[in-house]
Amino acid sequence: MSIVGALVGRNLRVFFRDRMNVFFSLLSGLILFVLYTLFLARLQTDGLEQQFPQATPEEVTAFINTWMFAGIILLTTITTGLGALSALVEDGQTGRFGDFLVAPIRRSDIVLGYLLAAIAVALIMSSIVLIVSLLYLGLIDGTWLGLEQIGALVAVMVLCCTAFTALSAFAASFVRSTSAFSALSTVVGTAIGFIAGAYIPVGSLPASVVDVINVLPFSQAAMLLRRPFTEDSLAVLADGNSTAGDSLREFYGVDLFVGETQLTVGIAIAVLVVVAVGFTALAAARIRAVVR
């Protein structure tokens, strides 16, 4: 394990030493925050104020912000883990795998070094974003989440970091150059916000598109994050009106449906566990093949 620890530490230093890589791994979340702060939040709050005239502007804003920060954290769990895998691509391009192979290091240790370092980066960066989000909601909106909600968020965040980093590692194992990896990161960072329903509520999309999006693990992970985040602010906004509350939950992706079938929390967790286990095995096999 000392060898694995050394490799993990080395890969962490490679990631955090490249400040531009760190910045671009957070860019999708930053773009979402800026878009909603400057433009999109106003559109959402105007519509909700008309739909819920009894709610104050502060209550409407609090709901929109809790929904938005759930999306930002989801994007962070995906893009930062992917960004940390730049070490894998760079080592392959520069031929450092040959240096590893002539050293007394098992291939399994090399694989663990890349995977664990990428998961650690995703957890570190996501935790920082989570703390900033909680402080923003509390200090700016006056919405403080309880310990139970924070615990649920941390648990889901760990699962998301593990699952999506494994998926990213499998995808990165097919990339042969740093320029191609940069292109992959750009595409993922741009597309994932739409695929997960983070940029716009899924309820504003056609029903057929919503069904496709809700089948994917990204939207299901977003649902798991949105539930603790929006639990209190949504209840305040609905003000005891269960019909209005259910409509809000479906429109903003707090509850997911594929056709008439609702995707439960248990289903979403099971999907993420399958993604984590399945793609960890596939990524490990691919990285072993690439190193060989």
C-alpha cells in the first residue's frame, strides 16, 4: 500500500500543480453559477412568483438557488474527477509507463494510483464547492441546511465521485494525447449540464427528451442531490399545497419519471452503484492494457 500511496500522492501533485487544469475542471460549475446569477435566475423567479403569488421573492430565490447549487455540485463531481485523469493521458503520451514497468511496481498498483487519486481529487474539490454552497445559501439566502440533509448530501457526493470518476477513467483510457483529452473535457463539461438538467429544468423540455435524460445516471444523481438541498425551500414555496409541490418537484427534476414510472431513490442509488462497480472494473482492465 505504500507504493499505491506514493503513486496517489504523485498524481495528486501533478493535478494541483497545473492550476489551469484545476480551473478548467471547475469551469462548468462556475459557468452555471454565473449564468444563473446574472441571467437565468431572473427568468425562473419571475415565473415562480406568478405561479406562487403568496410566496415572497426571497423564498422563490432560495428555492432556485438550492436547486442551482445541487447542479453545480453534480458538475463538480464529474469534471474534477475527469480533470485529474490528465496524468494518465500525459504519462501515456510521454512514455512514462515504460519507467513504471522497469520499476518493481505491479500494474495493479499503477491502476489504483490513477483511480484513487482521481476519486480523491473529485472528493476534495466537491467538498470545497459543497462548503461554499452551504455558506452562500445560509449567509445570502438565510437557508441553513440541517445535519441530516448535509449528511445525505455528503453520502450522495461520495457515491457520485466514485461512479463518475470510474466512468471518466474508462473514457480517458481510450485517449492518446493531451490535446484530445482537452477536447474530451470541453465536450463533457459543456454537454453534461444539459444532460443532467442543470442548466434548464427538465420540465421545460419535450416529454420524449425528458424520458431519455431521466434514464441516464447523471440526472438520477442530480435528483439525489436536489432532494436534500431543496427539501426546506420547496416546502416553504409550496406552502402546504401538495399538488403545487408535486408539480414543482417533477418540473425541476426533484422527482424523476420515465413515462408514467417514477424513479425512486433506491433505483437511483442502485444505478450509481452499478456504474461505480462496473466501470471501475472496465477502467482497471483498460488501464492495465494501456500500461502494458
